[in-house]
Amino acid sequence: MKLSRIIANTGEWLSGAGPHDQIVVSSRVRLARNLKGKPFPGWAKKAERVAVLEEIRTAVEQLPEMEESFSEKLDDLSSLEKQVLVERHLISREHAAKGAGSAVVMNTSQTLSFMINEEDHLRMQAIRAGLQLDQVFAMINQTDSELEDTLDFAFHNDLGYLTACPTNVGTGMRASAMMHLPGLVMSEQVNKIINSVNKIGLAVRGLHGEGTEAMGNLFQVSNQTTLGETEEEIIGRLNKVIFQILEHEQNARQILLQQRAETLLDQIGRAYGILCHAHSITSKEALNLLSFIKMGVDLGLFPSNNRLHVDELFIETQPAHLQKGLQVTKLGAEERDSLRAALIRAKLKQMPEPEIGKIPTNGSSTTSTSSTSETSEES
Amino acid sequence: MFCDVCKSKEATVFLTQIVEGKMQKVNLCEGCSKEKGVNDPTGFALADLLLGLGAAQEIDKNPAGNRCPVCGFSQADFKKTGRLGCSACYDAFAEGLSGMLKNMHRGSIHTGKVPAKLRVGRLRNKEMTELQASLQKAVQEEQFEEAATLRDRIRKLEEESHAEAILSQEPSAEVNRIASITQSLGTVEPAQALGVPKPRKQS
Ligand SMILES: [Zn+2]
Ligand SMILES: [Zn+2]
């Protein structure tokens, strides 16, 4: 199957639905595995890497869940194609930089992807929309068990699955959720949350950029440790923290609505205004403004059937996605900025202005009280 | 902002590095940055600094030698990249790594998934360790009846694991040779084929 056919469709993790998907964009679990007795990719000679690649690729392609799949060596993909896969979170930035001896395999719904010869011989991930780490783990765990029949993974009696970096040894598992946290950023609570989560062996990181400078207010919450706990224990701890962050975000939004409704409406209104009329916009500005629009949809200021348009813009405005449909080889930054602005204008045209009256602000609650009193006077 | 290492002095050196594909920030005070060799880019082990402070120093203490006997990876390579060369490196650098792993993780023994192929043997090993401890205790307490039961159980486990080891072995050249002889014998009586005179029937 051709890559262009796969990336013509939005991945399931973006277009699909899942629990709490307004705030938890996606859940992902990645497992790192290495073949027994073979040097890790970073230390292996090219011939050894190629042999490992062939062995793993054959095993992966034969999985029943990979019947409809895309499989390609990295040196047969253009840099633009690789970048598109990075922007979709299907391969890592490090993997995209690899050449001969590395490959990527993924299914058509883009829920499963396999990086062969990244830092480890195999890194496989499952990703789905919303908060469903348990289901996503079950998916990738099943795949791992199937692969065990044909592949001998490096496993140590005390240390578990062996990985190139000691930070991944044990379960070899990195579970994460991508969260949209504009409320916590606006109320300046996000750094406090990041610090406390980091103290309990989990990590919160900006998806692009750090702390309050995280672009698009998107954060990734993940486990830091992989040794000494079962996969289920790690995911259980992570789930608990994600729920807490989720509640903090909902609270923060509630408080903003009650105490700073004007600021909130102003931000969303300005974001809408700029995005509807800009003719040149950087990726950073676009993501930050889109974050307000996304929150506006959550708050009911925009019809909910616009949700997917907005979510897609987060990905579609990324540099490689902007250029993927074009024949030109490479656009300059300025050309990209104007192309991005045009794309956003076109998409937002289908979206009505924010309906300020829909928001339960202080202002509107006063209005409703006064109207009630009027009604009572009349009767 | 305080220094991440001593957590007491004001940080003046700010580092951002990509680790595991993610940005990591480290803030250090003047003193700690010098001590960690941050100003000397060649001596600066990032994985060490970020992931288990002092790990590179610990691995230096490893008396087993500087290189992994299987893949030839050296401690200097590890210091530089924060990655190991092969699975055997974990044993080659075990002593130095153990402190690092302890700092990095929540435990030092894997308790999660085990590949199905290894599961039976692993359970048996665990049982064996427990049985041996109980046996020792029983002997010390002079509970010989119990000790005898435990000893029998241990023998049985040993036999099981021995039998499984034989079964899981690739058929060796010797076994194949015997198999091919047996096949070539066909319907001829074995003794005849091997040139052993047939016992004369008593008439
Ligand atoms: Zn310091
Ligand atoms: Zn090695």
C-alpha cells in the first residue's frame, strides 16, 4: 500500500472518539524490544542492522493485524514523507533521521506502528483517541505476544527486557497521554502540576516546547521508570495522575469562567479574528490560537460538529503536512506561513462566529437573573 | 531557580538536550556545572547527569574491565552516548549499572511481562530458590522429616528442568546420525544390519 493513500486519511487517534477526548487527545503505549544476541542498532554494523531489519520486518508483516499495512525502508522515503509521519506521531524524530537499515511498518488505521532499528531493534506503538491506556496496552501487548512466537527477544532474568538505553530496561514500556491544558496554562498552574508529577516518577512535557511555553497548550504525560513495576502497575499509576490532571483542568476552566470570563472570551474571540483574517502565520502562533478555538468548542461557543476540523488543523498546519499535497520540493518559511494562513482561513470559513451568549459567564447569569425578575414582575 | 544538583544555590547554567526524543532541561549552579564537567563538552556525560547523577563515576569503578567481551563496547562509549552496545553489556557493566538503575527506576528487579517461552523456567527458578532457603532453614532447625520432603521436591524440579533443557535443544549431530542409521535399517533387523550374527534358532 502506498504512503500517500494512508496519509490521505486522518489517523484514528485524531478522528476517532474515546473517553474524555475533549481534554485527553490520545493515549499511546510503546514497547521497546531487541533481538537476543544481536548488537543494538547504534553499535551494530550496517550488515547486522540489515539482517535484523529483514528478520523483524518479515515477522511484523505476517501479523494478522497487519494484513492491511504500509511497510517501507526509511531510505526509500523522502524527507517530506518522513516528516509527515513524525507530525502524526507515527515515528519519532530520531527514527526519521535514520537511513539505510531502518524501516517503518504501520496499519492503515494508523493505530499500530513499528519502528525497526530506531534506538532499539524494534519499537512498536499503539495509539488511540481519548483516554484509553488499558485498551491501548492490551492491543500492543497482544501484538508483542504474537511476535514472541517468531522472534527471540533479549530478556534478562532480573532486568527484564534489555534495551539500548538503561532508562527503558525492564518492561521497555513508555505509556503516555497527550493532554490539552489551556485552563491550567491560563491560570498559571501548569508548572506546579509539572513539578509535582515529576516527583512521583512520571513526567509532563510540552509537546513542542517546555512548561508554559508549550505550543498549543499540548502536554504529554508519561511514565519515566520502567523497572520494578508491572506494566499494569505503571499504567494504573499513570491513569490516576491523568485523571487528577483532567480534574484540575476542568476546575481551572470553571474558575476562569466564573472569575475571568471576559478575558477568556476576549482570548477566544481574538483567536477567531486573527485566524479568520491572517495572511501569514507561523506554526507557533497558529497552534496557540487554535488551542483557544479548541477550548471554545469544548465550552460550546462553536458547534461541536466543528471539532474535527479544529483538531485536524493542529496537524495539517505543521510544515510537512502543509507541503505534502504540493508538487514543489521545498517551501521557504515565508511561503509556508502564508500557505498555513490560507488553509486556516478556508477551514474556519465553515465555522460560525463564537456564540458568546452560550457561555455561562457572570455577565449572562446577571442577565438571566434580571430577566427572571422582570418575568416575576409581569406575572 | 535552584540548581538541580545541589538544590541550594541559584542556577546560572541552563542546558537543554534531546534525550529519548524529548527536550530535557537541566539547571545548574556555577560550582556544580564545573564539577559535572559541563564546561568541558567532551567529558560531559548527559545520560549520567540527567538520569542518575554520578552514574558515570560509578561505572568507572567497575573492576571487570573496560570493554564488553561480546560486542567490544567500552565504558567510554557508554559515557559518551548513554547507550549500551548489546545485551551482554548489562552483565559486563553490571556492577556500575546497578547503582545507576537504582537511581533511575522504582526497583531493581523486573516484575512485569515475561516472554511465554521463558515463563515456565522462570517460575521454576523462583520456586527453586525458595525451596533451597526453606531446606537450609529446616536443616538448621533439625527438622529432618521436612528437610527430606523439601529435598525430594528440589530433586524433582531439577529433573524437570534437565528434561526440558534436553527437549528444547536443537537435535545435535549425534542424534541426527543415529536417526539416519535407524532409518536406513528399514525393515531389516537391527542386529543384522550392524553385522551382528543372528542368534541361531534352536531347532
Ligand atoms: Zn549546585
Ligand atoms: Zn556488549
